[in-house]
Amino acid sequence: MRRRRFLTASGTAFVGSVLAGCTGGSGPDNGGGDGSTTTTTVPGGGTTGGGDGTTTGDGGTSDPQVSFDIVSLDVPEESVMGQKLTLKATVKNTGNRAGAFSSPIRVSGSGDGWHKATEIETKVIEPGKQVTWSTEYAYPYAGRANFRIPNAQQAFSIDVSPRTFSLGGTYVSPVDTALTVNDVTPTDAYSYNPPNGEARRVPAGDGRQWVFVAVVAGNRLESAQGTPSRSDIVLMVDPPGEEGTTEVGPAGIPKEGGRYESSEVESGGTNRGWIVYETSSESTIQAVRWQGTDGIGRWDARWSL
């Protein structure tokens, strides 16, 4: 995995204000970076907060001697959806008083808004000294993930690739829906039994083929919820004489043929069946792809042949 290590702009200091025996920060995550405060711990009792040189808390006074600088960041350039990655930051105490630095790390990707990913929390750092903080974090969506450290005015981005499985593999989404692709079978015709009548045979036609994909959808949530929609599961093929990969959506076949349908299932329940696609008989099938979103980001799972 390629990593990106870079020095941050010099001379940028992050100053807190000393509070006498009260806690710093505000908002739901105590320092969200959107108008909230930097939080630093000062030996001997109390914390620092505010960052604006104001008096806060129960009579505490501001202390401009407490300040920090993130002198370098070491982060990967790319990752895979759901794969653990390591984030590192070197924090230096540029003030005249010992303290500990903390800040949320927020992320924004293919969904709406910024969300807390993790948090930097260092031990107490003596004046002029620096420490290295690190943590493991897994981004659960695909695409470009943009991160910012609001209390340090730093930002970085990571390109996150889709998750790839072999046939039989199971992907569990961030909302605890699961999908397993068990089999991919091309055929020039299929048969089914109507409710009233004899078995019927349906040919694909000259130069065409049906591709049957066997899926099992499950619910890992503790309450009932719907399984993935057929329209979100596509076939990725390389058509003959064309460059690049094309996505093919599901074709309509009778329910009597064992067609997979999205439905609400109870916790621990499953829903299975066939999703059928129609392609050129000379197309090369590359993968089955499931994309979905929970409003925060978009996942992208693929089953390669």
C-alpha cells in the first residue's frame, strides 16, 4: 500500500486556554471542529479549551503558553473498502507549558456532510517535545475519502477501492445487509413451470445468452429490514469489439423461475433466488457488482469470475 508522508506548514500553532478544574469542549463529540473547541489536558488538574484566548469555565483564565503543532502526517494514498489502514501524526508542543492535544478527525466521501471517523488523543507533551500518535481505521465506503483535522487545520484524502470477492464470498454492508453471490451460469435458454400449464422453454435468441446469477441476501441487523434491490445488482461484461466494461441490469423473467425479489426479512433471515441478465453470447463476464448507500457513503462490492 502506497503511503503519503508530508510535513505540515510550519509556524502554525494551536493554542488552548487553561481551565481551573473544569472540562473543555462542547457539542456532541466534545470538539467537533465545526465551531467547537480544541481540548488539551494540563498536568496538575483541569483541561484547556476554547482556543480563542477567552475566559471560560468556573473562573479559569486563558493561557497562551499552551500550543501545539502537527509537524507531519503519515497516511496511505489508497486503501480498500473496509480494510484497516494506519493513520499517523507527529504532534509537537510549541508552547511553554506541558499538555496533551486532542482533536476529532472528520471524514466526507460519497454521501452527505462530515462525520467523525476517529480522534487524535496524545499523552502529555513537555514544551519543545513531540510525540507520534497512530490508530487503525477502516473506511466502509468506496471512492475518494476526504479527511480533516479541524482543531489542527489539516486535511488529507485517501482513494478507496471497491471490495472484491470470489464466488461464494459474503459482503456485509454498513447497514448490516449481507449479500452472497454463489454462482454465475450462462445459458442459451431456460425453462419454467407456469402456475397453470405445461413447462415453457424461453430461448435467448440468435447471438444472445441468459446469465443466471444465484444470490443469497441476509439481514444481520437486530430488527427487520429489506434486502438489496435487484436493480442495484448488475453484471459487468466486456462486449465483443468494444473497449471497456459495460454494466448490464437485470432482465425480467417469471417469478416461477425462482427469480430473486427484494423483501423485508426478520433479523437473521435470508432471501435467495436467481437474478437473470441478457447479454451477447460473445461477451466476457467479468464480475457481479452490488452498489448501495446509507446516505453517509456508497459501498461497492464485486464478485469476480
